[in-house]
Amino acid sequence: MSQTSNGTADGYLMIDEAAGLFRVNRKSFVDDAVLAAEQRRIFDRCWLYVGHESEIAKKGDFVTRNIAGRNLIFNRDRGGKVNVFYNTCTHRGAFVCREDQGNSRRFQCFYHGWVFSDEGDLVEVPGRDSYCAHFNEDGSSNLARVERLDAYRGLYFINFGDEPTSLEDYLGGAREYIDLVLDQAETGMEIVGGTQQYGVNANWKLMTENSIDGYHAATTHATYMDYLVNAGAIAQGGMGGGGGRQLGNGHAVIEYYSPWGRPVAQWVPPWGEEAKRDIEDIKARLRARFGDEKAERMATLSRNLLIFPNLVINDVMAITVRTFYPVSPGRMNVSAWALAPKEENAAFRERRLVSFLEFLGPGGLATPDDVEALEMCQRGYKNMEAVAWNDISKGMASEQSGTNDEIQMRAFWRQWNALMTAGEAAE
């Protein structure tokens, strides 16, 4: 078996193209040194999702986020500009904003009372007379900002690297699938409600794999599939078709026909005849805007999209936007949001949120299954001295990748390995 790991001594990947084998060293899930290297070579260099424009729709709106270990303020200032500031006072380092979200034109550090405007400027210093006459003329005591901030269709990203690729180039082939999600709205998308947050005792890369893995659905989520059958909530045509794709830069997707109702528009009998008329109207408007082929694809195909390294947009029975960051090799924190068209009527919004909570929510029929599976994997890695490699070979011998194959996960791992080993060589 040939080993391809760009010459690294530890060998993260073992690939034999001729034999159709792709394996990942389990050390990458448990090693503290690997996690430290990921921070430098991946999270400090890649574009990372920070939030959606609807979360800061009005001037003065803000939300606080923890992204790749940094505490940040994502806000829209009085002039309408979107900013991301480091949530740390330039005096002694305390948070200047201790709320999860709100609307404010000022951020005041509770420690010594320094006040910053929503544009990041230091505007009040108690005991100002005790400082030199030219204090902060150079702006060095203003809030520090994450300079590399960009957006694609209302999705805001930041980059901590010195010379990052442009966001548009970074997203590359993933933009087609982002558009398929966002084009479902006629007046724009919005985040619905607040943030769902939970922890998982597993390595963050296991969540990446799981989010774009069609192979596990029938067994891991058998209870949910039985629930759909018993509730009569199976759409005509059932589940199948589609396949996985690698989209460049580590991004990947699976797209497939699914059995559940989709508010965008796939009707299921429990929704009733009135909802069926609404669905037909939505689909007719999609056809008028995009033509029959694209409208049918948007309405009836589900898609699980990964934006490397850790943004997942699952357009299934509802739309979830999810990120996850490592706390330790065996622990991650997950944040998730529901996304929906602004123009959606109250009845469809309720159906969407019920579907979201039934399957995608932390207490739903799927997420606890996934969490249990990932935590069992992490516990299983205690046996890595005897079994050192994960297998991600499914579909390597196929001419066309199916939804249950693993090309999408191999796309992630190839990019992960390229960044890790290139960074290792540079260091």
C-alpha cells in the first residue's frame, strides 16, 4: 500500500488509488499536537463563518461570538457598516460586551469604565486628565478589529490570515449550492430565533464527516425514518438518487431525493390540502424565476453542504446553519441556527420550525443519535494501538459517486492534509 502524506513522518493519510483504499490515521482525532497545528494551519488561515446579515439588521445591532478561540463582536454600526471587533478592552483586557446580542451605540468595559463607540473608537476614559496629551491620537487604544471581513449573499466570513484568498475564490464551487439555498427566498433569508448551542465529547472533524455522510442515515436514524412512515409523512418518490461531489478547497456536498416534506416546496400528506395549494404556488413561482429544471431541483432535492473547514448548511426538511470548534482533541462546541425566507407565512414558518426541531435540534430525533455515534467513535479511539486507521474508501472504485459513498469526506481530508503538511514543512 502506498502512503501519501507529503513526506510527513506521522502519515495522516494512507491512500492507495489503485486498490481503492483511503485511510485516516486516528492520531489526528486524539493528539494535542495535531489540534495545536490545526489552529495555526487551518483556523488561522481559512475563511470562517461569523454570522448572517439578518442577525444585525438594524444600526446598532450586535451579537457576540467565539470563533477559533477568539471572542468577537459582530455588529452593524451607526453608519450601517458591518464590523467584527475583538471583544477585549485595550486597557486591561476585560470584555467590553458581556451580552450575547442586543442593540447599542456604546460598549463599556465594566472594569475601569472605558467606553467604545459602535464604530470601535475609544470615546470615554475616566480620569482622562491623568493621561498624556496625545493619548490615543494614533488610535492604538481603539477596539481592535478583524480586518479581513467579507460577505457572500448575506453570509459573513472572517479570516485571521495575512494574505488570504478572496472569499469568492475560496468558496469556489460551493457557491452553486449556497445559491440553491438562498434563492429559495424571494425577499431574502433570515435567521429565525436564537442560537442552539451544545457540546459533544468528540473531535470536531467527526462532526464534519457526519454532516455530509449519507451512509449512516438508514441505520443511525432508523427511528426518524420509522416516525415518518408511521406519521404518513413520506413524500412521493421516497429517498435516493443524487450523489456526492467535491467542490474544491475542501468543500463538498451530497444532494439527493428525500422522503420528508420541504417548505420550499415538497408536500407531505400530514400538512393538509391547504398547505398543498401553498406548495404548488411556491413551486410555480420558482419555475417562473428559474425555469423548470432548477425549480424542481430546489424544491425536491435535499443537500448537505460543507464549507471547509467547519461550516455546514443542511437544506433538508428545514435549513440549518451549523459551526463547531474544538475545545480539546476530544471535545467540541456546536452552534446552530435555523434559516428561512423572510416572506414565509406563519403556517409554513411553524411547519419549518417543527421539522427543524424534530430532526435537527439538539433534542430532536437525529442530533442525539449523531452525538452518540460520534462520542462512541471517540471512545473507540482508545484502541488505536491495535486499530490505527479509519477507512473512508467507500465509492473509490465507482465511476459516479452515490449519496452513500464517501467522496465528499475524502475531499475534506485531502484539503485538511494539504494544509497540515504544507504548514508542517514551512514550520
